[in-house]
Amino acid sequence: MKRKTILSSVLLCISCISIFYSCKQRDDYPSFDDKVEETAPVDPIPDDKQVEAVTRTIMERTDLIKTFLLDSSVTISTGLVRTHVRYVNKLDQRVSLQLLKVDLSSKDIFPAIMSAFDDYLYVSQPIGDMAKYNEPRSGGEILAAINAALSSTVSYIKNGRQINVSTSNIKTKEKTRPFFAIRKDGSPYIGNCVDTTKFTFEPYDLNQFSGLVSGTNWVRYRGYSVLTTSEVVQAVTAIGLSSDKKTMYALVVDGGNTNFSVGIGLNDVAALMGALNTHDAFVLNSGATSVMVQKTLTADPFNPIIWNTVSKPLTAGGSASISGIGFVKRSSIKN
């Protein structure tokens, strides 16, 4: 009996050694020291020999575009044209931008301030969904939209109702913010000023505005470019207005993806808006919230209309915002 026990113990030890040895000999375990080579996604760019007029203007008046890649323009409606431009900048980085040109003199298109869920609460919503909720009371069809403020600490005016304006930093000269507003007569206005001796502060009455959204950084003020020492390059949403207030531009530059679009710096936004002859222009917001959407008809009977994201934010549909600007096709033109 004792011999059997000893023999069993010996066999068990041999078996364990064999199993251990066989494990040591396996070669199908990954080596965590090995570096994994990541292949950049293929981004085919078709040959484009025809340059759109707005792209040519940017190329002729700035040094932003080192190498032109492609562009395309689509007329969304009378008075509303969207141009997509892709290029390589002076640092050999790829950039993609969406630019809306709005002809405010046509009376067919007008800007409207949007809020999350078309309400007055401090909640956020993706811009595509925001356009859907705001369209019924917009006075027409929202054909395109861009993001405005992200933070709930920033104020806005919606349908004449002032939301958080007492803490918005738009009432005092010392803490100025650029803002885009729509007067109650429908005319657009970009207000506040750069707090320097070169520009004088312009007084205004918040009660004259039916809608307002504030931004972050001036890039053009009363015909002058506003430059900065900031070298941050990121996704950006900006707007500009001509001196006669007949032409408005809405710009969304994608960022954060070096294989597609690295983004843009504030001084380059100033150069671009200057090339477009904007009198006043500023950045609404930057980063993951920067997004542009366009109204699109679908074949889905349960969801026949969507506001398709035409820019390429890092998160699908772009991060949610507190407010936005919609570009509305007037339901009827009153003579």
C-alpha cells in the first residue's frame, strides 16, 4: 500500500512537470512588449481640377492653403450655399472645413437662435436634434444649423426671453464677450467690443433683441483682424457678418484627427474671415461641439427628414450644445 502511494505521488509530480513544461513551450501567447503598428485609414481624395470661387478667394488673399485637395459647393436654397474645402496647410497638415454663405438681402433665408428642445432650460442637445425641435416655431424650414454655446454658464436670448444674462459677462466693458443677436425687426447684429483703446465700447439695449448667442474669441472687429498669441489648433465654429449686414458666413472647421483634419488656429480664422470681407467675426465655440448639419430627405417612411451632419466631429453628430444658430427658409414672404 505504501509503495502504491509513493508511485502515485511520483507519477503526479511527473505529470505536473510535463504540464508545466508544455505550458512553457507554447508560442501562441501575445508578447506585450511587441509594438503594434497602426495603419492610418485610407482617405482617398479624388482629383479636383476646378476650384470654387470662394476657395480661390481664400487662396489668393491668404497663405492658409499650401496645397489644394478638393472642394465642392451645393446650393441648399436661394441665398444659402454650402462649400466644403479640403487642403494641406502651411505646416503640411490636412484641414477640412464647411462654409455657409448666407445672402440676407434675399429675404428668403434668415438666421434664428435655437435652444435645446426649443425650451428655456439649461440642458444640452445635439444640433441635429435641436434643429428638429426648433423648426415648428422657427417661421419656416431650418435648412442648416451650427452649434453655439456649450456651457450652461453662458447666456442667450430666445424669443425675447433673457436667459442668465445677469451672469453672462455681456453687460460690462471689463468682461466683454462677442455675441450674435437678432433684433426684433429681424436684422442681424454682432455686438460688444474688444476692450482696448483702439475700439470704443458700443452701448446697446438687450430688450431690442429677440435672440442672442454669445461666443468666445473675436477674430474680426469693425473691419480689423483681432490677433492673438494663442497657438491652439482645434475644431472651430465661427460666424462673420459683412459691413452692410447683407452677407453672413458660418464656418465649421473639423479638428482632432491628423489623418483628416487637424483643426485651425484663431489667427488663421481671422485671416479666412478677412479674406471673405467680413466686418465683424468671432468664434462661437471650439472642440468637440463644433458641428454643422443640413436638412436631408430620406427614404425611411418613419423618419423622412433628418438633419445630416455634414462636418466630421470626433463624436457622431457632435457633442451636445446649449444653443445654436439655424438658417431658416422663410415659409412665406410678406410684401
